Amino acid sequence: METCEGNILIPSRVSFSSSSTERGMSAGESVSAKKGAKPTAEEALALLKAGNERFAQGKCVYPHLDAARLKQAGTESQADHAYATVLACSDSRVPVERVFDAGIMDVFVVRVAGNVCAADEIGSIEYGLAHVTTPVVVLLGHTQCGAVTAVTRACEGERRLLERNIAPLAASIEPAVRRVMAEHPDTHGDDLIGYGIEENVWQGIENLFMQSPVSRESVRAGKVKVVGAVYDVGTGVVRWLPELKTFDILRKVQANPGRATNTMAQ
């Protein structure tokens, strides 16, 4: 069931078909394995959650990595199979497909240091939405993020020169760090970094909505979920952030006259 608030569809209760929940929608049984049958947003999110649970518990089934899947990849479109777009950090401790126990043509992955969401990343996400037709977008941060750590320390007064092309990445993260510093004035160091890592995910979602009309329209129509999450590099567990905050950010962006409004390039 969904309710409509300010022309934005908000799920009041997430429900799945018995075929997805009772069996855990294991990746090996994924409806995406059948050409042309894409899961709903709820089912796709269930696939990701079930896959991460298997990964964290050491029970991976390593789906869609055999010769048959390779043959499909050479003859079929990824748009018939991929069920999620994931923006993640380039950090080698975050092997995205492994984290979700996913295989070939299951996940459309965008990676960049600090999992920042700027023009190139937003364009890649739009490709995942509009052309790979994934019903879920995940912005995935992670613990011990070096980029957020460096920006936090710089904001707290540690001076360090950055290479010329790293500086713009840091600039994308700084607003998130400044916000958590203001919200937690008595928190410093590693404790502040933890807050910054989560806030950087929300910053990415706000950037996406500000610059991507197609992402806003897809979420408002209830066709796509945009979800934030933080991966723990020491346990393998993905912590899923509250979905309702995504809608709070969407409402904020909808009221911002500075948001991009042209869906297509001019």
C-alpha cells in the first residue's frame, strides 16, 4: 500500500509476494534469471538484502557465474536481467557484487572514491535507470572510508595538500561533514567520521535528486526505490538506512527552485 503526500508516493507498508519472501528470493532463484522478467522494486531490494545476509554469514551461492550466464551476457541485453544500480566507493574492501552475492548481469555498478554523486556518477545512475531499467538504486557508503576520513580531519583543522584531481572529490563530501559537525558539536575524531560516512550517503541522494529529474520522476511514480546503506568492511554486513528519509530529501528538492528540470539533454 502507498500513500500520496505532496504528489510523492510513500510506501506505508512494504509487502512481497509469497514467492519472494518465503524463499528469501535467493539470487539463484531470481526472477531476473528469466529473460525479460524484472523484479519489482520491493523484490529487487529483497534480493540485495538476502544476498548480503548470505555473504555476511559465509553462505554465498555465487549465482550467475557459470558458462550459461556468460553465454547470456554475450547474446542478451543486461536490461533484461540487472535488478539494481549501486553507487559505491572504489575502496578494494567493498567488492560490490560479492557483498550482495550477485553475479554477471545482476547489478549495474558505479564506483568512485568516496561514493560521491557528481555529474558523471549521476549520468551513470540515469543510464542504470533509463536504459538498464533497474528498479532499485542503492547509494552505498562504507565504514573506514578514507575519503570521508580525510575531509573530516581537514574540517577539524588538519592541513594536508591534496592532488589536484582529488580536491573536487573532497569538495563534494565537505557539505556532509560540515553538517554533522554542526549537529554534533561535542563529537570529534573517529566518532565524527562515522556520522560523516552516513551523512555523505544522504548528500549523494540529495545531489542525485537535485540534478536528475528522471530519478525524481521514477521515485514519485513508485517505479523505483532509491535507498541509502552503509557497508561494514569488518563484518560484511550492510546497514540499510531509513527509506522514509529518502522521501524527506525528495520533498526538500521538489521545493528547491534550483533543481534541474529538463529530463533530456538540450
